[in-house]
Amino acid sequence: MFLATIEMPLQIVLLAMEAHAVIGLRLSKIATGGPGAAKETHRMVAEKVSALAEATGTILGGGSAQTVIRRYRYHVQANEVRLLGTRRALNAPPRRA
């Protein structure tokens, strides 16, 4: 029972920490300038629009806030892997709950 009550707040905290790391990586890349910075900026904006559309579709389709958070975490983790240039297995959570 106790674990069920802290699951969502824990996922939100993890999302915030992971997003913070990705923001730092992106800012470093953008600060270096050049074509890579412009590409990253455009990619970032496109991903924000796509994430909003996905979250909206999930909620309107009857999905839960936890599903949205899991998907956001997956995308944030994928960006971290891409920006760090590492290969790490990401287990994609289900799109709908």
C-alpha cells in the first residue's frame, strides 16, 4: 500500500532529475555554437511539440498520468543517451495503460 502511494511522486522526481541532466547537456551543445547547435535547437522544439501531442493523445484516449510520465522519462533517457554518445538499453514502456 505504501509503495503504491509513493510510486507517482517518485517517478515525477526521477523525471525532474533526468530532465535536469538533459537540459545541461543540451545547453552545453548549444553554447558551443555551429551547425550542431542549430540542429539541436530545432530538434528540441520539435520534440517538445511531439511530446505534447503524445501526452494529449494518451490522456484523451483514457490513459493515465503515470503513462504520460513513463513515456516522458523514456524520451528524456533516450535524449541523454544520444547526447552523451553512449549505448544503453532502454526498455520502452507501453504507450497506453
